[in-house]
Amino acid sequence: MTASVPLHPVVDAVTRRVVARSATTRAAYLERIRGAAATGPAAGPGRADLGCANLAHAVAACGPDKLTLTASPARNIGIVTAYNDMLSAHQPFETYPARIKAAARAAGGVAQVAGGVPAMCDGITQGRAGMELSLFSRDVIALSTAIALSHDMFDAAVLLGVCDKIVPGLVMGALSFGHLPVLLAPAGPMTSGLLNKEKARVRQAFAAGGADRAELLEAESASYHGPGTCTFFGTANSNQLLMEVMGLHLPGSSFVNPGTALRDALTDEVARRALDAAGDPDKAMGAVVDEKAVVNGIVALLATGGSTNHTMHLVAMAAAAGVQITWDDFSDLSTVVPLLARIYPNGTADVNHFHAAGGTALLIRELLDHGLAHDDVRTVDGPGLSRYTREPFLDGDTLVWREGTTESLDKSVLRSVADPFSPDGGLRVLHGNLGRSVVKTSAVEPDHRVVEAPAVVFDDQDDLLAAFAAGELDGRDLVAVVRYQGPRANGMPELHKLTPALGLLQDRGHQVAIVTDGRMSGASGKVPAALHVTPEAAQGGPLRNVRDGDPVRLDTLNGTLSLLVDADEFDAREPARPAGPSGPTTGTGRELFAAFRAAVGPADTGATVVLPH
């Protein structure tokens, strides 16, 4: 942001109240990491404090780096990796540790793989029992990251992760070591495959019986076809955008495809930057992730129509740094942050098209030039978000940065603040007698933004699909109430499997909406969906008293979610079932997470187990 452009008054007001709200917790966090810096690696080589037996264990298998670690004050990078070769987004990380080690060695330092974290795929577990472990895996990853970095061997860290719960978990865990500089090294999206519009058409055709399983598999395989992140703008790619805008990626690195020379050069540069940042308090992770950086993250999410999952994940990541944000912060910022990008499911383009049109560099330039983001922040690249209006390229074999384009190269994908797709960011917080919820309106057509219709109530997503298959939902307007899907009930699985069926009912000319205490995934789209309803049914929330036929009004224009029945009669109803977990709690590892279900906080405070709520 140039000095002549004042910060937008709403962005300023939200930031001020976040600072005020966070005063006590942020101060306690900063005091904690300052204490760690005084005795840990940021005060000098942390290995100097290790006993000889401790150090011998740490370097026993270090090969050529053993002497460097024991006989010199060389800096050491801890690598925490989510690599596995089952998931396309994480498969490229197989070669990263070797590259990072070689680059660190060439720069006079050392890198060690400190530990691995699990990385599960919501695309694989969608509609399956394993999905009930998905949200909880974020907190497991945070714990695993803390274990990896707990050895007091490291002067900096590099985190390797991309997808839905992986990045938030890595960040939450690493912020406990906020005295260290921490960089995230992305893997990049797979190249573009089948057009998203065609993929959606085949999915709906299959739901309607107009395509067989072989046709569906062919379409899905043409969409998800190689190494890299899925190319739609779900939670995984929202993660990448947030990490760049919040200063934890190198500028312009989020959406460079894997297996390219530029991707390799950026990975090498991450190692060099991590070594250079060691001991620099301005590049310590706890300094980078402050109130202004978090507000920048919210603004970028809204400006691109990003994943609703970040109304939980970003709340939890911020809390790990002592920063307290609420759904009202998202909602208030959404009223002034215009929608600048159309990326599937909010449009037909994918993230490769977004990147080619100008990508993060142009997005950040637009936000800064119109006072919608804070420039005065710290980043792993240095002071100022304006550094992120540049993009990387190779000059021969040399990695350099140049200023990005000042105008969109494809205005069907990326636009300016002066010519947005929508004047608001397309995220609303709904309040009413059913609780609080969030709804993403960026992909919802104007004539579907208010839905009033009878409730059709389900306690399991499979029951809704069975009713659809039996034709029981045909020929009428409806609000599908899918309850007992919150964190305490069953781990809050994504309900994205319902999207084709509900979308097909809408396409047949009906007013359709969904209200749920579950999640709908970062790919939630054209059907209005009141998500993360809090308090959830399993905690005694009002959803458990809703009955078939009750009129429900979902109004995204006025921000209300209402059950239109007599209040006294509603309060006198017997609950549909007791509070507590719903459905099976054993099998597919679910029995191991009973303690998580009992301890997890509500969605609006991040649905976390490992942080206060």
C-alpha cells in the first residue's frame, strides 16, 4: 500500500478490535516465545546446550553433516514433512528433503528431516467413515509438528504440506516454536485437466442416473490426473493463498506447477532463506503471524471466494499465535472486500488460470492499492507485503523476482477492485433461532440467496442420498437439515458428497438449501449452505428439535437463519435424540478419537482440541 492510500476504515476498525481483543493472549504468547529465544537456537546454536550423549544421538546418522553439526556453529534446518505418495498434492515432496539438504549444505548449513505428519485426503474419504477423522487430523498434525521440533536441534524450520488440514496443523504446531523462522514450501497445483464445468456436468448426470460409473470415473480421472494439488479453489489452494499473503511463502511461489525448473529453484531458495533468517527476530514465525497478517489473510480469502473451512482453520491458526478473531470479523470485512477472482467452484477457471491471469501478485497489488490490506507487516522475504507484488522467474539458471503484471490478463478469472465480480467478498455470518452459521455466497446466484421452504430433516448424509435416489425429494422446494454432523457428534465430516444431488434439484427449478452443523468442504458452491451451525445438535443446539415440514428461512441478504415456528411450542418439543456422539463411534480408527470428540470446542472458536476454547 502506498503512503498516499489510507487503510479502509472498516479494515482499520476490524484490525483495531482484533488487537484489543487479543491484547492479553498475544502478550502472553510473545512473552513465551521470547523466553524460548533467550535459551534456544535464536540465542545461538541450540545444540550447544545439549549434552554429549544427546548430541551423539542427534547426529549419529548424519553422514557428511555430522562434523558440521558437532564441530562448527553451522545453522540447522528442521524439515517437517507431510509426504506420502498416495496423495497427488503431497507426492512431489518425496524429493524435497534431498534438495533442501543439498541447498543448505551448499550454503554452509545443514538440514535434517525432524519428523513426518499424517496427510489424509478428504477427496478419498468423502462420504466414508474415515472422513470422521479428517478435522481431528489437523490437531494430530499440530501435535506431531511440536514433537518434531522439540529436540532443540534447529535454528529454523521448513514445513512441507499443502492440503486441507495439513497446513493449518503444521502452522498451529510450529507457532509453539514461534521464536524460530519458519517457511512453508509449497508443491504447486497439478496441470489443468478436464474442464471443471464438464466435471460438474458428469457428476450431476451420474446423480440423476444419466451417466454410469465408468463415465464418472473417466471424468474424475481426467480432472485429477497427476502430481500436484487439485486445481479447484478448495481448502488446499486457499491454504496456499493464505500462506503467501500472510508472509510464510516466498513471493509468487504458491501456484507454480511441480516438476518444473522454477519449482525446484524455489525449493532450493527456501533452504537458503531459512538459514539466512535464523536468529533474525523480525523473521521469527511468531513475529510474522501477527494481528495485521491475520487480517490480511481474511481479506485475501474473501477477495477470492476461498474455502469456508477457514472460518475454523484461520481462527485456530490465529489463536495459536495469541490472536483472537471471530466470525463477525469475517462478516464485517466481507461487506467491504470485493470479490476479485472467479475460480471453480465460484467460476469455471482453475488455479492455473488464476496464476496465469496475474495470480497472487496482482491480487495483493489491488488490495494494497485500495487500502484493503496492511503493507506494514513482517514476512519471510522481508518487511512489507508490497514485496509480494513480485513474481519469480528464471534468468538462465538464476532465480530472480520481477514486478508482476499491473492488469489482469484474463478478466473472466481475475479483476481489479474498480471492476469486481461482486462488491462484497461473498461470505456471510447468519444469526437466528437456529444458532450461528457461515454461508459462502460467492458462487450462489442472486435468485437463490434467500430460500424459505419446509425442512426435510436427516441425521445422516446417507439418508439424504437414499431419499434423493427414491425420488422423495422431487418436485418441491426444500431446506435439507442435516444435523448431528458437528465436531462432538462425529468429528464434523465434510458433506460434499451431497452437492451433486442438491445441485440437480436446484437445476430442476426448485428453491433448495442445506442447513447443517457439519462442513460442506472448500468446494461448496451454487446451493446456499448454512454451515458449521453452532451450537451443534450434539451439544443440545436447536437443530435437534427441528421436524420435517417446519418452515425454515435462510436469508443471506439480511444475515438470518430462522425457524418460522412458535417459540414456546418449539422449546417444548422433545429432542430427536440425546446429546452426544451420533452414529457408530468405532471402526476405521474412530474409537481412538473418543477423547477428541469429548474435548473439542465449537466451530466458531476453531473446533480445536489442542488450544483453549
